[in-house]
Amino acid sequence: MEGLSSALSIGLGALGPGIGIGLIGLGAMQAIGRNPDAQNKILPAMLLGMAFAEAIAIYALVIAFIK
């Protein structure tokens, strides 16, 4: 039963950040497609948003290891 709770915590904990990272990338690529000159401002914000979303998945991984 302990393995199931760990599997569910990492599985569900990575689902939201995975979708979020995809949406961040989608929005950034659409914005760059509309205005290529703004790439230097969009790219750092996109990477920062992706890093914050990925941190949530890492927290879920830590919780899975603790259980």
C-alpha cells in the first residue's frame, strides 16, 4: 500500500506541472510568432515560469520519497 501512495503522489504531482509547462511554452511560442522582435523579453520570462512549475513537480517527488 505504501508503494501505491508514493506512485500516486508523484504521478498526480507531476500532472499539473506538466500541463502548466506545456501551456507556458505554447503561450511563449505564440507570442514570439506574433512578435519575433520581443523574443529577448519573452524567453527569460518563459524559462522562469517553467522553472517554478518544475519546482512543484520536484516537491511531489520529495513527498513520494518520504512516504
